[in-house]
Amino acid sequence: MLRSAINYTMDKHAAPQTLQALVTGQYLKEIPTDPFLHQQKLALHFGESLLGPGQTVTGINDVHSASTLVSRDGTPYDTW
């Protein structure tokens, strides 16, 4: 759900710089809770997003858990 809310970038022609911008712009009802930390604390990934041919913007383009825990298969939750 949160990743789809980043459609903000296409609508606003600017990438969000904070999760609060997604709430303020009514793309999210509230900042989601990290399922492992049970807090509104997420690891934000900043990068370039393509708007059109030759046109990019930099901002939040993905989110991950901020947990330092590791899953049973050995992958860190913060990579999910």
C-alpha cells in the first residue's frame, strides 16, 4: 500500500521527501507502522524516479522495515 502511494511523484511531478508529505497530500491516511518494530518508523530509500523521457526527480522511491532482525532464511527484514 505504501509503495503504491508513491504515485504522488507522477501526480505532483516531484518525489516526496517525507512520509508526512504522502499523508498531507492524502495519498495515505497515516504513516504506517513497521510490522516488526510496531512503531511508525520505516527505512526510507531515496533515489531517482522517472517522470518522462529524460526527466527524473529525486526523493522517496521505496520503503523497508527499519528492523535489524533477520528472517529464518537469513535475509534482513530491512531488505524486504
